[in-house]
Amino acid sequence: MFRFKMAGWGKELVNYLKRERGYRQIGDVLYPREQLTGMTIPQPVNRKTKGNKTGWTDDFRNIKNKQQQDAFIFFLKQQLNVEVWPEFYFHTSKNYRIDYAIPISCELKIAIEIDGGIWKKGNSGHSSGKGILRDMNKTNLLSASGWKIIRITPDKQFSIDVLDAIKTYINTIKLN
């Protein structure tokens, strides 16, 4: 007979059944060895397998974020007929994201950063010393990677200035 301690006895029981009795755990269910014969056993899903991290439009994180839609994305689509990607991961090892990305080609990549935390009182994520340094590093990395950066405040998000800046970048590439 196997005696279980009162604290943690459930875990001990499961381990005992697996080790001594040959039970197999599939999900949250324990099956005796006899029931498993002839049964198709589903393979466990490895949740750590993420997918491709490329920092481009085929990156699994960007494909997932592409499903998000908001008024700014619709605005740019309507006014300029460009494809806009929200929360775009642009680097393979850093977890930096661009608020909105317009990855037209390898030669033309436009990053739109909305600096909404600059007027917040207190220690907001972007107005603290650490946040400002992180934003500086991100901007430098974007620049070094060939991204054209447009930084705006939320009140200028739907302005003609933003549309003009994007049009200027697009026309610059078309002229070359």
C-alpha cells in the first residue's frame, strides 16, 4: 500500500500512477495502459514553438498583430491606399515594436511612432529616463535598419502633415 502525505498528495498520486501503474497522462486525464492500446494518442502541443522571427511581414508576431484594425489604419488606407501594420516588430532579437509600420519594400519602410506619453505627469513608461533611453535606442536602430521615421503626438495623428510626410517618402523612392 502507498501512503500519501496530506500536503501535495494529488501530485504524489499522479506520479505514483504514472511510475508504478503505467498510466499515461494526456492533457488533464490519466489513462490506464489497457485503454491506450489501439487508441490514437494526440501529441502534446509545444507552446514554446513560436514561428519565424524575421522582423518583416512574414514574422509570426506581425501577422498576428495585423488582425488589429483601428481608425488610423482605416484613415491611411482611405487617404493613401497603403497597407499599414500595427505593433510591428522590426528586429529579430529586440522586442521593439513600431506603433504603425508601412513596409512597402526593402527600399521604403516607413515607421510611425505616436508619442502619447510625453505629456503625462509622473513616471510614465515613455517619459521616465529609462523610457526615453529605450525610445532613443529604438529610433537609432530603426534609422540604422533603413526605416524612415515619423514621430507625432496623438492630436496630430489624423492631420494633413502626417499624410504629406508619408507622401514625401513614397515620392522620394519613386523618383530614384
